[in-house]
Amino acid sequence: MDPTATTVNTISVPSLDDFMARVAEKGGKVITSRMTIPGIGYFAYCKDTEGNTFGIMQEDSSAK
């Protein structure tokens, strides 16, 4: 087992771009650019104001 491995919770959002902006407006940071998962949707990693990493994901089966 890797002692440095952590769990990253991911939240489903209706619009990745809107929520990336909201994270930044509220003092968090978007730490990756928008990533496409083909056939699944769009994803980004963020950090909250306490430094916790979390993911946000917009489902879109037409993502390429």
C-alpha cells in the first residue's frame, strides 16, 4: 500500500465551466485545466480554501 495515496472526492456539476469560475470566486483554486473523458464528460481538479483537493465533473456522453 502507498502511504501517500489519498482519496479525492468528485462532485457532479451541471456546468464544469460555471463551477470552475465559482470555485475561484469563492477563494478556491482550479488546479488543472478542463479535461475531456471521451464518452463520459468533462473533469477538473480543484482545491478548497483549506487546501483539500476535490474533483468536479460534468457528464456529457457526446464528449470527444
